Amino acid sequence: MEMYQNILVVIDPVSDEQKALKRAIDLVTRQRGNEVKEGKEGKVSKITAFFSIFDFSYEMTTILSHSERDNMRQMVIDEKEKWLDGIIKSLSPSVSISCKVVWHNRPYEAIVNQVLEHNFDLVVKGTHQHDKLKAVVFTPTDWHILRKCPCPVLLVKEHEWPQNGNMIAALNVGSDEQEHASLNNKITLQAKQLAKVIDADVHLVNSYPGTPVNIAIEVPEFDAGEYNTVMLNHHQDAMKAHAEKFDINSDHTHIGEGLPETVIEQLAQELDAELVVLGTIGRTGLSAALIGNTAEHVIDQLNCDVLALKPDGYISPLAS
């Protein structure tokens, strides 16, 4: 699996900070440094700074002709391109960055369409932070991208990527489903490759459910202690086998009882992780927790970046 060569960065229209663009530049710079260190000459990575704009008032200007409305839209696009060029120049990047502005009323569709049309292999987007509560809130655009974008999505927060940091790969090793096993492999491989680039240690985490309360109440003879022991042993054995396959030390594996959002958040805080890599594949098991409402809890509560991966063969519902 090659590292990222064609990166689409979603520009924040209300910020001159552009943390997603800065993160992408840092990532490409580190990739290049890692390739040089390993004596490789990889393809030159490209970054496209992307912005979609739409103003309904222009569409409702009935006194103008169709061509006049087109000209007005193009004027707005040109203005935004100049603004974006200025931001790029101010960063003095050492990597190639082009910019693209489109007129579209659904930002997530515009983003996914770009991925489908130009084969981007990574989308990088910043999240919005509310200063009052210091809470990160994902927008509907974020969630649509997570669910419908066919390539990996890196959601950027405020946490730095320090040298010798920690990265978490969130797995579902307790499942026997091939789809989960395949995605576990992809998540771990991607985490290991990224760890080389950003100089981080990879930690594997898996959660398992505790004793079902209703069973413990309704079936007096149910042995909750034995149930927990069996569940823990099953997940520990599965995690050990998975870690050995990827040459990851046992002291970098973590099994926790409870909901995924709780277990992942606690470990991320304990390790001061800069990145959590997870998978999104459907509506069952861990994947349901990481793509539905629980995902809003697990990702919103993390103060680090999140890299969301799709399974091999995933086809976006927006693909024609």
C-alpha cells in the first residue's frame, strides 16, 4: 500500500488558519523525508486546495439572463481563487499545491465528486471548534463525507504531531466476519505505514461488551463473572494473533470492556495520541458504533486527528 500521492484538502471558508492545509503540507513533507531516508524515489505528491461555494441569491436573480448569472458566478469563483492563492503563498509551501473552486450547493457532493473524477487518495478536512466549550463539533458535511467518500478521510483537530508520538488503530478483532477481518488488516497496515512517516508508535485497541444487564437480571443462574472472563479471553486471543501477524508488541495492545467511544477516548487520553485510525463499513458491530450516533461521541470527544478508512471494494453511493 503506497502512501498518499494525490491529496484533496477541503478549505475552511471562515478561517485564514487552514489547519487542514497545513497538516497536508506537513504530511507530504514527512512522506518525502521518509522516502529519502529509505533510499526510495517515490512519485511526487500533489495537493489540491478545494473550495465549494454557493449563494442562493445568485440563482434567484431572475432579472438577469442565464449568461449574466453565469458571469456573476464566475466572478465570485475568481475572487475566491485569488483569496485561496493568497493563503497558499502565505504558507510558502515546499510542495506542489494547486487550487480549485467550484459552484455547488452541497459541499459534501462537490468533495466526493472531485474524489471520483480525479482519483484522490486522501481527503483532509478540518473540524470546527467552539471556543466557549473547546468542543469539536462535526458538521453534516463531515458526516456525509465519512459515509460516502470512497477514499480515506483525515479529519484534523488541534493536536500536534510530535516526534516519537503515539497512534491508535481501533479494531474489531472479536468478529468472525471476513469484512471486519479485512478492514482490521487495512487499518493496522495503514497505521504502521503512517507511523513510519510521522515517527509514532502504533497501539492497537479493541473493546468488548460487558454483561448484558437484562440477562443478568432475568436469568438468576447466569454467571456474569464467567461470561466476562470468556469474552475477555476471546478478545485477548484474537488481538494477540492479529498483533503477531503485524509484528506489534503485546504491550502495545489494549482490550477494554465497554462501549467503543469510551474505551478509545480513554486510551487516546492516556497515550496523548495524535491520531486514531478507524474503519467505517456498515451498521453492525463496531462499525455501527463508529458510523452512527456513537461515532459522534467517539470522534467529537477525541482531541486528536482521526483517519477513517473504507473497506476495499467500497463504492460510493454518489458514484454514477
